[in-house]
Amino acid sequence: MEPVSIADPQSIMEFLAEVVLKGEGLTTDNLMEYAMDEGFMDPIYLSAKGEDPEAFYKGEANAWAVYQIREWKRVLIISGGPGKQRRMQITETP
């Protein structure tokens, strides 16, 4: 997958709604709902890169492996990839 960068909150939420994560570690039927459950209601920036055969975008396999979602000073990072257990981390930037 080609890397993706989005800076529009509505477009970010629409993008996340199409992402499904399966496999080991963090899984979700809808990445938008997961981000909202973690308190990311109005993200201002998203980047996605890499390739994960157990991540799906619009029903197609091999979506992105790493997602970085920023909402002002908070950043949600979801990382995985072939043979890796997917995990989540939330950080705050200064």
C-alpha cells in the first residue's frame, strides 16, 4: 500500500471507518469506533504506512501496518505487520 496522509477530520473518520484489523493483538471491526473509544473524536492528522496482510481496507486485504492518528497533543499509534502482534500506544506531545 502507498503511504497515506490525511489532514481533514471528516476524511480521517471516513477512512478509519473502512479499516478492519484481524490477526493477533489488537483487532477491530472498525478502526473509527476503536479510535473514538480511545477518546479520539476530532482527529486533525492521520498517516498510514507499511503493509499488513491481516489489515483490510474496504474489504481488501493487505491494508496498512502502521496508523498514526493525532488529535492536538495526543497521538494514537497502532502498529503491526506480517508476523507481528498488533499493538496500540497513546502518547502526548509537548
